[in-house]
Amino acid sequence: MAIRNRPAYEAGLVLDEQVRPGSIRGRRARVDEPHVADLNTLAGIISTEVGVSVPLVDPAGGGNRARVLVFLEEHIPCRSAGTGLVSLHANDPTAANTMTACAQAGLEYAQMLLWQVIPWWTGDPGLAGRASGGLPRREQARLAGPYVVRLLGSLPRLEAVVLLGRRTQVAWDQAMRSVEGNTAGELRVMPCPHTSPMAWHMTDRRTGRPHREMTVDVLARAAGR
């Protein structure tokens, strides 16, 4: 049994049926709770309309009560570690680093929503027929744009959007440009380095600051700390 998310494991929250039998089943049984029901309905709509697999919002997070929306670029199947959820508690090193950064920043899971700008895997077989050689990533970001706007409209307490990594920032810009008249410009949009294992241990070439320190700083400011 490989433990890839030590913080979640030590808190008794890691989602892995081998490490914690019943953990995924129990969490998924809660996906219709009021604070995530509409968001997970949206995930189902996206899945049907685009023809792709879309993971659900984790009911352990803030759902529609979130003040901070933390975005990754796209859904990576291995990152959800078989949970079918976008979760800080997945048995995955990126989730572990994100959980650590949020804890150090004082950003509680109940205050945030973790999601993806492109809420599906860009290599999903359901996209194969849309263009020769697959649909370009920029076009997928534009396709995701209206759904991102719908998500933002479902978060009445939202104050800040945090974009993890450069590719997430590019996808966000492409998605927002695809929807005229969206109100995203009224939000605080805060880019920072990614929490992937590689990026987490790098330093910024311009300032010399560790990426992890920069990410924690942005999350702390998003949380109002």
C-alpha cells in the first residue's frame, strides 16, 4: 500500500480503498449534499454535453460556500487516484502538496473549492472525433469557458481565484476570452506556482524564492491572512 498523500493519511482522510477501506465509497455517498449538489449536477451536464468523463466536487470541501476557488489546469485521471473526485484527500503527491500549502497558508478546506479550468482530461477518447489528431488544448479551454462561468455563478461567496501553475493561467485566460461579458474581471485572480512534485521543489529563476513559499504566500493572501 503506497501512501502518496501523507498529510491526508495522518489526518485519517486519505481516499484510497486499500489504505482506508470504504473511504472512497463513503465520500462518494455524500456527493448530493446540499453544498455540492448543484456543482455536481453541473459536472454531469458537462460530461453529457462534451462527451467526456468529469470528476465530481468533493463534499469534504467548501462547495458552493467557498470563498476561494483553487484551479488546476485539467483533470488528470491518475491525480484523482480512482476517487472520481477532485479532492485534497486523493492519494496523490500533488494533492498532498496542495493540502500542505493550504494548511501552511491557513486556508481551510471548508473555505475553498478545488477544481479544474478544463474539467476533463484533454486526452479523453470522447474528444477524438472532434478534430483530426484530437482537439487542441486551447480549443478545449475555450470549450470549457462557458462552464467555468457557470461555476463562478454558482459560488455566491467567492472572493478569489487561485491559479496553480503557468498552464493553468494560460487555460484560464483562453477560457475567459471565449465568453463575452463574463464577470471574472471583478474577482481577485491570483497566479502562483504549481503544487506538482517537480514544481514544488523548484525555485523561481527571477527572484530565487522557493516555489512552495510563493504558493503558500498566494494562498494565504487569498484566505485573507
